[in-house]
Amino acid sequence: MIDIGQNVPPLRTPAFTQGALTLFDFSGYRNHWVAMSSMPNFGLLEATLLDLHSDGFGHEGALLLALCPNAPVFHAAWIRQAPYIRIPMLIDPLSRLHRLLGISRESFYGRCRSVLIDPSGVLRFRLTHDFNGRGIKSLKEALIINQRLPFPLTKGSHVLTSKGTLTPCIL
């Protein structure tokens, strides 16, 4: 597993994109921000929801990907129903990407795990969120905040720490 601030190695993985099964090569996206979301139970409904939000990520200069934990969802009947889905759906039946990126495959109802990778290939952020419009908006907000950091992230930088306890502030 790589930590936040470490480089993601160049990877190629099977994917379903633009109505066809192919190999997705991460090295072709080294100059772009990548947001990748994974759910234990991934299907047509989840792919459609991510696809609806892909334009918003595109306006921020990022590519939104779906990371599917198992290949059985890509049988012929499913593929015939999903030719209109534009986002690349990466297939990870051996959990290789999940383990590398530190994304758990445990099932929590309605929860999604996402990561952000910057244009230089550095893992910048991990987020567990609800798989709905609000959760995907949270991922987009995390993307915008990470894009505005003034210099590349290194391990241990940009971490807020606190000593003592938090006290309420009364105005």
C-alpha cells in the first residue's frame, strides 16, 4: 500500500470504456488529476450516477473513474445496457489496485471509497463517503482544495495537528 504523498506506479488494468472492454493505462493521464471511486457492490445504477457527475470533474480538469471490485458485473447483458456510460470503469477482480491505493473492499451499505491522484502521479487524498450526490460533491470539493495547494504534497506535509483538547468557542 502506498501512503499519501507517494507516487502511484504506472499501471495498466482491464476496463470497460466507451462500450468496449479494453486496457486502461494510467500513464496516459499523468498530466491530469484523477478521481477514482470504488464500491463493493458496483452495478449499472452506480455507474450511471458517477457518469452524471463526470462533467463536473471535467470542468475542474480531472478525470473521474469507477473502480469495480469484481468482473462478473461485466457480462454481455450488462454491457449491452451500458453503452452510453462515458466514464472508464476499471476492473479489479484480484484487488491489486484496491490494495495498492489502500481502498478497503469491505461492504458498508451506501458507502464509497475514493482517492485523488495529482498530475505528477502522487496519491493526494483518500475519502470514505456516502454514494450519493452529496458524497460525490464532497469528493469534488476535496479535489478543488488539493488543486489549490501552492506546491506539491510530500509525505507528512499539509497535515493539521492539534495538541490538547478542542474547546468550544462562544461568540
